[in-house]
Amino acid sequence: MLHMRSIRDDRTTRAVIRDEALRLFAASGPEVVTVRQIAAAAHVSPGLVVHHFGSKQGLRQEVDQYVLDVFEAMLGELTGEGGAELLDPAAGPGSLSEVFARHLPDESPLPGYLRRLLLSDTDAGRLLFRRLYDLSRAALDGLAAAGLVSPGKDPAARAAFLLANDLALFLLRDRLAEVLGTDPLSADGMTRWAPEMLSIYAGGLNAAPPEPQGDTP
């Protein structure tokens, strides 16, 4: 018997294995997760995992590519031409983290895997960071050209600073949740985080956060 699959959904067996590998990799790291653990989670045999992907390394490469494709599609849909919406509060989401928080369910393993991928010494990690940096630089250049922000003396460094500040929410998610008492990537956490972040971006540390919109009692 090739597999013991008991999952009933419209995904292919290959997609089920990939998704379970993504979940386990995000939780524990690709280095420590075994093919046998992935097979058990996907309700298939280890031999079927090897049949589809050749090896754990082949499966990891497919997971990396899948994650890259998901973020590419998400960012491409939300940033539009030039990526100006990425950093413009008036245009919608104010940051990468807010975009991801709005479009990924709380239980999604993608933010956790993003963290591991960005810190890994892999081509996929470098490619993803370069893509995110290019989007941040394009957004900053577009907003500067429209007279909405200053590009600073060193636009490349400024774009890198904005990106690093935003990605810190992913990299330090667990520690931030401990001190704030709320997952910063949840809806409640983003409601607290976004006004403070945007007020600092707009006016520095002396700026007060904007008043909540809507009717007040």
C-alpha cells in the first residue's frame, strides 16, 4: 500500500504533503523535521513522500518556492504599480506586516516560515529579502516623487531601515506577544501596533497616534 491518506479535501496528495511539511518546518525548523514525521502528518507513507519529491531536500525546495509564490502573489495584488500603496497609509495597508496580517489567518504557518526563511542562508531566503527590499525601495521612491515623504540623504538606507523595522514584527513575534499580551500579527495586535507605527513614521517619536475613526460615544 503506497499511502494511508485519510484527509478528505480537494487538494492533491502532493499538496497535502507540501502543506504539512510547511507547517512542521515553520514550527520546528526544516533541519529537525524528518520525512517520517511529514508522512505521518500527511497520512501517507514515507515512501510516497520520496516518490513525489525525491528527498527531504527536494520537498524543502518545493516548500520554499511555494512560499515565495504566495508572497509574490499577495504583494503583487496589494501594492499595484510601483508599490506605492505599501507605505502609504492613505492608500490602504501601512506596512508589510499589516498586509500579511490582513490576508493570512491567525493559524497560518506562513509568517513563522517567513521568519525561518529570512534568517536562513539559502537562495530562497536571499531572493525573498531582495524582493521585499525592492518593493520597499519602489514604494519610498514613488512616495518621494509624489511629494508625500522625504527620501532622506540615503534613500537605499532609508528603505532598508523601513523594511528591517517592519520585518522585526515577524522575527520577534513571540517575544513581542509576551510583553504586549497580544499577538502583534493578530487583528487585535495590529489594531494596537499600526497607529503607533504610522504616527512615528509620520511625525517621529514626539507625534501622538491618530484618533480612532468612527463615531465616539
